[in-house]
Amino acid sequence: MKVNQAEAEFWRKLEGYRVGWNDEILGFDCGGQQWVSEICFPVGTLSKPSMKDLEYIEELMQLIEKENIPVPAPIELRWTACSKSLIGIIMYLTTMDASQRKEITEDFFHYRRMTQRNLWDKYSDYEPWAKIEV
């Protein structure tokens, strides 16, 4: 509980806006090996947002709690103009212990299956093969 509170405070202190090229802003140290699944879907425009992004996160949180999935925080959302902007689910492989890595991997694929089964069709999600946009 204390770790979650400390992390929440860390992210609160980083709140704000930043404008620039995606490779200048989105680049960061990912903290080692990880499993990642990213999806994208339309959420309206700046002047007419559909609020589907917030609805999606609410449903995702309910799914995480219902399925008791151990999910790292924060859940990452990105928005850009006319882009295939992505929502990512991540599980960090924080250990070299084979049995723990196997457990993390199983949790990740369970998490991905649950989001695909319960959310993707409803929100017109799709999982692109890469982040690079031409």
C-alpha cells in the first residue's frame, strides 16, 4: 500500500503538458525486459472527445479487479492528432528466476486475453505490429 501511495505521489508531481516530436517525448528507460501489448482506437477529437478512452480505462480497471490480475502501474495512455495512438499493457520481467518469469509471462497473456475478449471489439481496438509511424 505504501509503495502504491509513493508511486501515485510521484506521478502526481509529474503532471502537466508537453509538446514535441514523439521520439523526443515518448523515449524513456523501460526498466529492463518486459512483455508489451499495445492497442489503439478512435477517441474523437480535441474539440469533440468521445470519452471512450476514459470509459475503456474504467472497464479495464474493473476487469483487472475481477480477474485479480497483478498489473504494474501506471497504465499508460497516449493521445496524438491523426495517429494510431496506443494504449499499452505491460508486465515487467523483473527477475531472472525461470519459474517467476514463467508466472509473469502467464499473467501477462491472461491479462492480454481478458482485454481482447472483453474490450477490443467494443472499442474497435486493434493491435498494430509496431510503434513506428511513417
